[in-house]
Amino acid sequence: MKQPTIIIAATALLFASCGDGTEGTPVEKTGTTVNNSTATTTEKKQGLNFKTGEDVKLGDFVIKVNKVQDFTSNDEFMQPEKDMKLVAIEVEYNNPTGDKQLNSNPFDWSVSDNEGYSYEYDAMMAKEPILDGKTLNPGGKVKGWLTFKIPKANRLTKAQFKPDFIDNANVEFDLQ
């Protein structure tokens, strides 16, 4: 009977050692876009809430939410239900490391609305160009859209980036 316990413990230890560089790393605001120019100061920010347009460093990732837009699919067969709408956010990844590859992943993102409900990325009805999983070499960048299906009467208020399903490190962007 002790073998399953040992296997479970070994599996948990294996997953815990497979992080992505976010464990115990402070969240930093790396620059602020003001009047189409970027400030060069780096400021540590208390808490986890950031604004649209702010570059944020979490572990090795530097990410940003650029825009939020309601979206209408041109595909007549792929439409949301009558009481739902599509909302897309444009996100950007930057790999500032000198020696690591990082992966963008649309499933690292979720959003919440003014009613407090959370929504996951909807790959079936996506605004182009979509942000899909890419390997970013050192210095590499990628940006694209993530689409979410929410009730028509609601509006998005937050986007959350959580790159590791084991570690709880995450940041939130205010979308209002």
C-alpha cells in the first residue's frame, strides 16, 4: 500500500522541480509607455495589478497587454451563442534573457469580467493574428491576439498571466 504514496510523492517532486523561472521571483514593472515613448526606469511594484500598456517582468518573462477589443468572427459557422460575445486582448512576450529559450502559451492567460467570472482562452473563434505557442530565443519577441467568449451584458475587467501551473506566481492587468 505504500508504493502509490511513494509514486505520488515522487511525481509531485518531479513537477515541482520543472518550473519556468518564476518561483520566488519578484514582479517588476520594467517600463511605462507614455506618449509613444518608453521610460527606461525599472520600478518594483507592490501587488500584482498592472495597467494595459505596461511591460511587466515575471520570472524570465517580460509581458504586456496592448489592447482590448470586442471581436466579431467572420466565420459563419463559428459564432458565439446568442447571449455571448467575443472579446480579444492583444498580448506581447519578450525574452530578455541572454541564454534561455522561453515559450509563449495562450493557455497561460485567463480573463475576468465585471461580475467576477473567469474565462479561458477560446482557440476556436480567434482574432488574427492569434498568439499561439512559440519558442522565443534570447532577445525574441512575439505578439498576437487571445479571444475569449463572455456574456454580452458583461465587460472584461482583468487579464491574468500565470505561466506555471504548479507555482502560484501571476500578474493581473486592469483592462478598464
